[in-house]
Amino acid sequence: MFDIEINVPGRKPEIRSLELGRYSVGKGLASDIRIRDKTANRIHAELVIEPDEYVIRDASGKAGINVRGVQVSAYGPLKEGDELSIGRSTIRIVKNGFLECKSGINVASKNTRLYDADSEMPVDSNKNDEDHKDHSSTTQLKKEIQQKVLVDLDLYKRSLMDSFDTDRLREEAAQSARKLIDQGDVEVPAHIDNEQLLKEVVAEAIGLGPLEPYLEDETISEIMVNGPRKIFLERQGRVEKSPTQFTSVESLMSIIERIVAPIGRRVDEGSPMVDARLSDGSRVNAIIPPLSLVGPVLTIRKFSKQRFSLDRLVEFDSLSQEMADFLKICVRHHKSIVVSGGTGSGKTTFLNALSEHIPPDERIVTIEDAAELQLGQDHVVSLESRPANVEGRGLIAIRDLVRNALRMRPDRIVVGECRGGEALDMLQAMNTGHEGSLTTAHANTPRDLLSRLEVMVLMAGMDMPVRVIREQIASAVDIVVQQTRSRDGRRRVTSIVELDGMEGDIILMQKLFEFKQSGVGASGEILGEYRGFGDVPSFYDELDASGYAPDRSIFGAADSFKGEMEESWVG
């Protein structure tokens, strides 16, 4: 066991027992060993407890560590009784139960480079250039340049200012980094491309660091960051690990702050979870310590730069042409639609595709937690919810926006997702002159969706009989589109059902289309076909009476699947 005593002026001493591993030390929330000392840096030092090494080294690039009155960049092996000063605080080694007889590392001056980046291996002054070509030394070099650039331009503060031009910041950061290299303040090995190094340093100091190329890659749909050392990507439905990583926890935290600040959100110890969006509409979620035990976690669900129409989705085999034609009719003739599906099944993309067929002369109000919908019509008002401030005030929930939207003379209300009590307000809107509204909800099947809607209505705090809730649902919702992400990563519309009124306490559902799986291909792809059940929606008679005669043949022949029909009602 490795025991340390942390002494911060004005606070009681704290004893920490550590296992083997690497620990960041500093005043920042993301530090593994947090020192509540304003004179320390957010990530001040790195404590390494490994079978072959017991060292502490400076991670700030400027402040250093004080050992017996001497400022050093690294010190070890750490033995019982050693006392290290970080800012005005001290860390005393109470016990090192792991330490065996090791060759010591002498105290050195601050400018002496004792260790080779993240590998923590001692560096011989006669080491040849080949030993510096590994990934860890490049990471340390980028970190060193980045820290100096941040200090030089005070970008810790300036990069969070909305009014400061990002292109200008990038230019200043690039000039600062280039000057550091030209003046010899940092030594760049001959095998490293200076321009590529500068690009990566500026990206992490000003932009989104190692995530930038992935955001530009249209084949990647999701980016998942599990702490600074692990980045995972979803590419064409498959998850893979990225070889890149952040230079430090502090760098990752800075990027998270850079994302959430422009839209008025914050992330800190008092508010360790946040939903946000990028400028292109991509959805962002971040959660940081103390809630996350692996460091800051960042999840980015990318919003495609190209708009997916229903016809384009047909080309991708996400639904059949007959299904697309039917849904176009539903949207144009004010049928209220709920897109149901699991997480990552493509509900928002499909909602965007449906909204394209709303006539351009209608007033549309969109309501979301984080704005993602990109409607092509001119007459669109986009509303976004707001979290509470530090004092717990100022919360504007989705439900508040739905109620307000009713006073804005909307022809259509589009809610990005119903999660709670707003479902009641949405159903009432659909029942009071706002037919043709669209929304999404999480559910595995259309049957589950009805149960979820009942629960969400009850979450509004209204003591309503179940039968009344079901009558509201049956009257308000016309069509349910079930979206599913298959095991092969493809997103499909697996069924389209019509809500066909009530029978007793039961909501009747009529399946119109479905995807029927027939097998699995050699590469693991799901094989199957889209088919109709031959049943025509009840509102087609209304369309006939209004002079619009839709094609009924798209639903297929009813006799083709006789005997295969599932139950048409849900209790």
C-alpha cells in the first residue's frame, strides 16, 4: 500500500491510501488527488506508483514541485518521510509498501528533463533520436507546446469568449507555437513533421483536439471519450477504438468547457452533467468527476451534414418506397405521427425526413432539449429548453415550451423527444387543432410506446383514470413508426401501425407495414424484405371524400399473409 498525507493550509490533514497506478494531482475537479489550494494548478503533477517506479513529476509545464527548497521537474523514488511542496500545500509520503531496492533518481533543476513523456522511463542524455519516435514522446511534446501557448496567449480564458473570433484565435495560437519552435524554446526531433505538429497543438488548444478529424469524417456517426486516454468511434454501425488520445485530463476538460460555454451551459462540481450541441447540430453529452470514476466522459452523436429525405432513406434500404409514399401522404394530410425506437436508432434523422413534407405555408414550432432538427421551410420557430442556474433557478423545461408554443399560433408542433410530463401537453395539442404534429419517444415496440405514453402522462402529476389517458392517446396519435437499429448497424423502419380507436379499455392497433427478417448474410448483414399487410388505413375514406384518391395498392394483398397476422390490439 502507498499512503500519503495531504496538508492544505486552513484544512485538516488528509490521509489517502493508493494502489498501483497513475494519479493526477491538482486543484481541478478532474484531478485524481484533489488539492484545494488556489496556488496549485488544475493539473499540477502526476504521481506514478508502478512496480518499477515511484515518482512524482511536474505536469503543469511551469510551476514545478519543491523538494527541500529546490524546484524540480521530477523526483523519485519516493520513500517514507519524503515531503513535496505543491503551491502552498505539501504531500508527505507516509508509507511506501511497494518500494524495494531501486536505483534512485536525484533531485534536479526545473529545466532538467528526467523522464520521457508518458512512459516514465529515465532518459539518458546520450539517447539517440530513434528512442524518441514513439507515440508517448510525441504526446509529451504536444503537451509541452500547448501549455506554453496557453500561457502565452491566456487562452484558458479567451477561448471561452463567444465574442472572440475563432479563426483569429487559431492564427494567434499557430504563430505562438511556431515562434516557440523557431526560437528553440522546445526541441522538436527531426523525424516529426512541424506543420502537422502545429496543426494538432492548435486543434487541442483552440478547437476540439484529436476529435476534429473524426468530426469531419462523414463515415463516423458517434464519438465516445472515456477519459483522456480512450476514444471510441462508431463507424457505419461498428464500434472501434481510436489510436489517438488527449494529452491530459486538463486538455479534455478545457475542450468540454469550450463546447458548452457558447450556448450558455456550464459543467463543474455543482453541475457535473450537461447536454449541449456543436455548431453543426451534433448532440453532446458530458459527465465529469465526481460522478464519473474514469475522468471526464464526452459523447458526441454527430449530426449528418447531408439531409436525409425519405427518398434517400429508401436508397439506403431503411424503408420501402411504398412505406415512404404512405408517410408522405400522412404528413401532408395532417396525421399526427410518433417515431418510436431505442437509443441511436435514428429517430431524430427520421423526424427530420418526415418534416420535409410539411407544406411551406404552415407555421412550424420545434421544441428540443438541444437543437438538432434542421427544417428546410422558412416559417419555422426553434425553441430550446434551459437548465437551472447555479442557484437552482431559471429552469425552462420542454413542458413549459410546449405550453408556450400553443400561444404562438402554430400549425404544427414538432417536439424532438417526449420524455416526461410534456407528453400530456403534446397529446392535448394534437387534440385541439394542431393535428399533424410530430414527435419521438423511446420504446422497443409500438405496443411498448403506448404503455410509455401512459406513464409519461402520469408523470405530469395529473390524477387521471387509465381509460381517459388511453382515449387521449387513441384520439391524438394516428400513426406510429417503429425505428430499429439492427445487429449489423443498419437503421430500419421495422413497422408502421395505425391507431384505430378504442374497444372497451383497449387501444386498437392495425399493422400496415413491417420488415420481415429472412436470415443473416455472409458478412453478418440482416436479410429480409418490407411488406404490407393489405389493410388500408381508416382515414383513406376521408381522403377519398375530399377528392384526393390515394393509391391503395401500396399496402399489398391482404390474402398474402393470411394466418400470419399478429394481434391488432394492445392492452
